[in-house]
Amino acid sequence: MNVLGVYRPGNTLLHRLSPGVKFVAMGVIILVMSLTVRTLPALGAATAGVAAIFAFGGIGPLEAWRQLRPLLWMLAFIFVFQVIFTDWQRALVVCGLLALSVALATVVTLTTRTTDMLDAIVRGLRPLGRLGVRTDLVALAMALTIRSIPLMVEVVREVDEARKARGLRPGPRILVAPVVLAALRTADGFADTLTARGLD
């Protein structure tokens, strides 16, 4: 079974790009999408652009589907919430932007080693070190944040598989509560690991 968001070795254009460039590009693309995508046609164009980025990274449609499929239940919950308070078109745009943002973060983690991420973030934050900022800790926190996005998608997938195995119907109580508990356990695991390494 493939683990979501884990580095996939390759020699594509995205694999060869420096992590810093990928971080900046990801942030810029997500910001631009958030500011400009307001309609379904615009969302379609943004989706086509992200699909092209997946292709540049050598990530095929099947792999992309495996990466994003666990997000469906969370998106369904958000969609229902948005429909209640806005309308279905706005709900589609919001859920689409969320899915595309997760997809971009997943592309970065699939094509970048974690050690390279940390090195790039440390280099980018180096000027702050002169002000006494622990750039190594900031870099580690940022890398963990990026890594946690696909990790939480994996948690949603596992919770949904457990629900299906028990024959339970999907619902907020069945899905959301276990995901929140799993997220808290994951955070505790991160904290214990960092404390064990003297980073408290």
C-alpha cells in the first residue's frame, strides 16, 4: 500500500527543481487561486493547471486519485456545510480550492526529500538567525506542517475504511470525531519525538 505524501524517487522536472523554488511556487499558486478563483469555469482552469503540475512530476492519474481519494469525505462534509450557509456553486469552489491546495502540497512532498525541505527552509530563514530566532526549530515546524497535510488525508482514509468494515453509515459523528482524535494522537507523537531529541 502506498503511503500518502511520501517521497517518490524520480528524475522529472519537479524532482530536479530546488525545494525553495517549489515552496515559493506552491505558496504563490495557492495565493493566486484563493484570490482569483470565484467561478466554476475558473475552478476548472485551475484544476487543469494543477493536473499539468502532477504530470510534470511524473504522477499519473491513478496515483493522483490515490492521493486525493481519502479527502472526499472531508470535502463532502465541508460541501454540505457550505451549501447550508451559501449555495452549491460557492460550495464547489471552496471544496475545489481546498482539494487543489492539498494536491499541490502533496506534489511537493512526493517530489522532495524531507531532508532537502529542511535544508531549504533553514537557508531561507537564515537572516532571522541573527535576531536570535531558532531557525532550525522553525524549519522543522514548517516541514512537519507540510508533511502533516497528506498525513491527515491518510488518517481520513483509515477512518473511512474502519467505518466500512463495521458497516456504519457515513456521518459527522462517525467520521469527524475519530479523525480529530487521530489528529491529536499524531500531534502528541510529533511532540514526544521532538522532546526525545531535546527540542521542547
